[in-house]
Amino acid sequence: MLTNGLRARYDSATVELDPPFALVDLEAFRSNAQELLRRANGRPIRVASKSVRCRELLGQVLALPGFAGVMAYSLAEALWQVETGLTDDVLVGYPTADRGALRALAKDDAARAAVTIMVDDVAQLDFVSDALGAGHPEIRVCIELDASWRPLARFRQDWLHVGVRRSPVHTPLEAAALAREVLRRPGFSLVGVMAYEAQIAGLGDAPRGRPVRATAVRMMQRRSFAELAERRAAAVAAIRALAPLEFVNGGGTGSLERTSTEEAVTELAAGSGLLAPTLFDTYQAFRLRPAALFALPVVRRPAEGVATVFGGGYLASGPVGSDRLPTPYLPQGLRLTGAEAAGEVQTPLLGAVADELAVGDRVWFRHAKAGELAERFAQFHLLDSGGLTTVPTYRGEQRCFG
Ligand SMILES: Cc1ncc(COP(=O)(O)O)c(C=O)c1O
């Protein structure tokens, strides 16, 4: 649908609502889910709940064939997901230092069967054992392998590091050593391996108006992928020689077609691609439909060519830059100002189309990231062919996991 048609559809479906509010276009959401599955080439996708943060939407995704299990971002969140019946298969994608949640996990047999925690260091195993005391029941564990690229590694130089700072476990030898340590300790069972290649999955290779950067990113990603595929296969083989694994997880929204070609990887992870925030507009391999929007009301017209909306300062996490700002989406032709950008209580918008906007009209925005929108709004209004339904976000359920 052309953007004018979309705007009319969104405006008329929500005419009874007073902005600010958040809308999820379920047609776009489902079409994005199918696009993720297509790119996954038959590998199951574990849905990254940090990038959705709404139980209803997570449930809808899990009901689609091809999606299986949740990748949670905190242990407390994972326990809540199991307790509320969302899933019986949660991988916590990040290590935990939450003693209370660990105790709750240890006490609950159903949760212990469903939840897998992440480790990349014996310090985390010690932490769990200290929190739970000697003789604690068996906790399912996944080892995280570092997926960053060290281009100078063959010259024994580790200082050049491309990727995020996650696991210290980089080589197959290091992975096997940690696996041995997990297996040696009572109270832990080793069930999985995960390696998340953020420099490929989370970095757009077609940044607008930056052809030199695009070429550099593509070259880096090609080489990093080749290096990782080999190292990941070797690390997984080394661990499998010590223990049977239930799963090997890899990838993210931006890397599905690549990661799914690796035999060592049994499942993928993705979340952002469902809602398609602006940071995922800059990939060559796929186009997604914006599915998560928020509407802000025009409250002032300070001058010709300027319309000021209420609120709007919903910045995304990560390195400070204009790509972290929300983007005015509909009507087309509006832009943020350099002086105020997206403000705490107001956001002025520039563009000739501003003159067509009156006080009370709404402007539709897109967030730069997927899940963080749910931290701003207590509800998502879900738009389907049958009309609107309203569901709580994590925030709406008074759940805040950090
Ligand atoms: C461990 C892990 N896997 C996968 C992903 C991909 O998530 P998304 O598809 O939302 O980018 C992330 C995102 O940060 C992650 O941390």
C-alpha cells in the first residue's frame, strides 16, 4: 500500500484514540515473520523477546510454524514467561547475576526444565553455586562462544576486535575447556552453545548515502562470516565430543540467510525483524514492512513549515548518533530539527507538509529499535483486517527487566 493509503488506514482505524499511543500493524508483522522464515531456510527461529516485549505478540509468533522457543534477555523475564505459559523453552541470551531469580529457578522444577542460562566464564558458574548453595539442583547451561572477528589473530594480535564485547571464549580450545568445567561440576547440565555475530546480524550493509562505508561493511562481513563459520564448527565439534548438545544457536535478524548455511548451527534467533524498526532499513538482503509505529499529536504550529508534536524523545540505546532517533514516518516529508531533535515533551517537525497539519492531527513515527518502544507505552494497539485490539506491553504488565 502506498504511504498515503497507509496513513489514511492508520488514521481512520485509530480515530477514537488520543495520541500518544503505539500501533502494531499485524499484517506487516506477519509478513515480516514470513520473510524471516524464508530467509532462515528451514532452520527454526527462536524469537528474541527483548525485541518485542509484549506477551501477546510473542505468543502470536510462537504459534507460527517455524518459530520455536524464546530467547529471553533476563532470567527473571524467562521465569515469568514460563510461569505465564508463554513457553516451555527459554534460552536466556545473556549471563545473569540475579540471585533471587536463580533461587526461584532452582526451586521450580518446571522452570528448571524450561530455562537455560548463559555462561562464558567459570565466574558465572561460581556465582550460581554461591547463590544456590552446595548440592543445588541441576541448572541447564548454554556456553556462549565469542563471534567477534579478530583479523590479526593469525599474527597473534588480539587488539583489533570487530564486533561486540561479549564472551571471552573465542577459540575451540577455550570453548572445550569451559565445557569440561561445566561438565565437571555437579548441579549443571550442558545443553547448548550460542554465538551471536552482531557485526553481521546487527549492522546494516547498505547505509544510505554512504557507499564507501557500505563497501567496507560488506567486505568486513564476508571475511568475518568465513572466519566464524570455520571457528564455530570447530568449537561445536570440540564440545560435542564431550557432551551431546540439544542446540547450537546463532544469528539475528540481519544474518539469517548466512547463518542458516552453517551446518553446525541448529537454530537461529531473531526478533527485531518482526517489528522492523528503522535500524533494520539498511540491509541489502531484505526489505521489511514497518510494523511498529507511534502516533503523536500536533499541538502547535510555531511558524510556516513547522508543526510541533507532543512528546517524542524516545531514543534508542547504543552509540549516540542520529540513527538512534525516532523517525517521522507519515505524512511523508517531515524531518526533525537539528536544535531540538526528538524532545522530552515536544518535537518540532520541519517540512512543507507541516502546513497541511492542524492542531490535533497526528504524525506517525517509527522507533530506531524494536523492543524499546514497549518500554514507552503500556499498550500496543494491534491493527488487523478486523479492526483494533489492545494488549499490554511488558510495561503495561508492570514488568521491567532492565
Ligand atoms: C544473543 C542474541 N541473539 C540474537 C540477537 C538478534 O536479535 P534481533 O533479531 O532482535 O536483532 C541478539 C540481539 O541483540 C542477541 O543479543
